[in-house]
Amino acid sequence: MTFAARETSVDESSPIELFEFSRGSNVFRYTSQGTDYIDAAGDTWFAVAIRRGGIESTNDAGRVPIRLRLPRDLAAVGTFITVPPASVMLVTLRRVHRGDGETVVTWLGRVLNADFQGAEVELHCEPAYTSLRRVGLRRFYQRNCTHTLYDSHCKADPAAHRFVGTVTGVAGRVVSTAVAAGIPAGELDGGFASWTGSGGGLEQRMILSHAGADVTLSAAPVGLDIGATILLHRGCDRTLAICSSRFANTENFGGFPFIPPRSVYDGNPTF
């Protein structure tokens, strides 16, 4: 009997919902039924008290956002307790009927944020379709560069401007590493630090400033322990001077440094 036939059958329908959370190489599988479920590939979906909000009855239910409620002590949501993780956590909702190996994906998206409420957490999830139709950012006519540092428009190579260090101390948002002491003041400002978190996923934080061996990050470094390896990347103030002297990248500069100081639209008839 096909999935479609069982889905619409009054007597044969016996659905099981499967929830897969993935972030990097980490995959967490849960089911809302009372016992663990083992699929045809041999993967185990652990039974947890998980609930989801209703999905609107539309021509394409996969375009509707959903909310999930699950225990706060699950490994899948542990990284959301302090600050949201730097990398995206994907969510895939599948549906299968008992005694049938045919599984159908009914919803696909990502976790936007988490709301911790007592012993539970509510995940606000956005469908994949939403990110595809979102309007991108527009460039502005301004003197400073509009590109994101190290992106495909900037084209600066992050590996060429990276320092590898060992963490010697962590206090709030301040991380200490000996390699930072040898970097000239201001070179890291506006750059970023990255490391492998305790869950195996990549974590990144913007560098606000550094003084000697101390580097101040934009948020607490979740999963970063003393003795761990940390990567520090040079920052940029978006000016043509720094783009040239620090990165030798003026051909990809995204600003307009030679904008006239006066505007032709300022009302003065003599320009």
C-alpha cells in the first residue's frame, strides 16, 4: 500500500512524525511517538516529548513556518541556551506510517531562534522557501566599502590573514591567547574569531578589539575551553587606505572614495 493511500485511509492510516535537526556534521533524530523508531537505513529516532504547531492547509505546506516544543535538555538545543550558534541548524520533518518503510518529507527549514520556558524550549522555524524569496541587501553610494569582509565580492583570502593560537584564558567575552600579543594594535578590530565548538560545529564571533593577549568578542565564546585552538582573522575599517595597506585589495574595493564633497542637488546653482 502506497504512502498516499495510507495517508488518506481511515482504517490503514497510522502516522509517525520524525524530526531531524542537523548542524554541520552533527545530526539529531527524534520522534514524537511513544517508543524509539528504527528506519530502513538502520538509524534510530529517539522518542521524546516533542510537539509542533499546526501547519496551515495550503497548496504548499512546506512554505509555512512552524513552532516546535521539546525538552530543553536535548542535545539538539543545547547550543541555543546562551547565544544562537553561528552556523545554521536545519530542520527536516518527515512522516511515515507504522509497518511501512516509505518516508515522505513534509517540511524543510531552519531554526531562527529559541524561547526557553521552564523545562521546555520553543523553536521558531522558518521554511527554506522563505530564504529563497527574500530580497537581498542593496549597495549604497558611499565612501566606505559596502562588501562583507572576506566574502565573494571582497575576495580577500581569509587564510592569508589568519593567526592560529591556543586559548590560555576565557573570562566572559574576553579570550586570552599569546598569538594576539604579537599582532599590532587595531589589526584584529572588526575581524572575527573561529573555533570548533564542543558539539563539533563551527563557532564564530566578531572581534570588537584586542589589547595585548586579550581579545574582546561580540558575544560569549560558547564551547571554547582553555587549551583549545582559536583562529583570529584581521579586521577592516572599510576604508580605501586599509584595503590597500593591509590587504592589497584595492581592485575589489566596494566603496566610492572619490565622491565629490558637494552635491549637485544641494540647491546651489553654481557647482
